[in-house]
Amino acid sequence: MNSEKTNLGWVLESLSPHPAISEERLAAQLQEIQGLLADNQRLAATHVALKQQLEVAQHELHCMAQYADSLRVEKDVQMKEMYDKSVRLEVDLHGVEAVRAELVKVNADMKQLNSVRQDLTGQVQVMSQDLARFTGELQQTPVLMAKIENVKQELHHARSHFTLSVFLSSISLYW
């Protein structure tokens, strides 16, 4: 047992350090604890700062999401306005095409009317010439009437003369 005691004693002696070593160890452990405590405080401060930054980032992310939603709504409104405008422009385009078709028809009608006008202008010129000729002839009508009247009077005188001559001849046959 003695050897057991000696082994146990040696173990106890090795477990109980020398007082100077214990103080050094305690001082080292205290310094290490203070270092860990400072590290812990720095980590806690960093944790608080990171938590605040996270809250700020989450708030900014929320604001950005709201802004993105408002942009999407604004874009949707603009797209609807553009679509409505394109529909109106398409309707206007169909109206323009109808007007263009009507304009083509009016142009064709104008060409036809110009042709008719030219034809009628030619006819008017011919009629104007005929009228001028007839007017000239009409102005000669009194002269012709006078000549006809002269011819009638001469014819009347000639008949009268002939009748008288026939009468006188017939009387002279009896006388």
C-alpha cells in the first residue's frame, strides 16, 4: 500500500501546483478571460451593429419592393395607355384608308367630269359659232324679208299683168 500511497502522493503533488505557478496561471487565465470578455463585447457590439444594418437593409428592401411595385403599376398603366393609343391609331388608320379610297373615287369622278366638261366646252364652242352664224343670218332676215316682199309684189304685178294680158287677149279675140 505504501507504493500506492506514493503514487497517489505524486499525483496529488503534481495536481497541486506551486503557488507562484498558480498565480501566474490565474493571471494568465484572468488576462485570457478579459481578452475573451473584450472579444465578446466587440462581438456583441458587432452583432448589434449587424442587426441594425440588417433592419436598415430589410427596410430598404421593403421600400425597394414597394417602389418596384409602383413602377410595375406605372408601367402597366403606360402599357395600357399605349395599347389604347395604338387601337385609336388603328381606327384612325382605317378611317384614313376609307378617306383615301373616297379620294381616289373623287379623283376618278373629277377626271370624268373634266372630260365631260371638255366635251361640253367643245359643244358650246360649236353652238356659239352656230349662234354667231344664225345671228348674222338673222340680221339679214329683214333684208331677205324685204326682198321676198319685193318678189311677192313683182309676182303680184306679174300675175296682174298676165291676168290683164289674158283678159285683154280674150277681149281682143272677141272684138
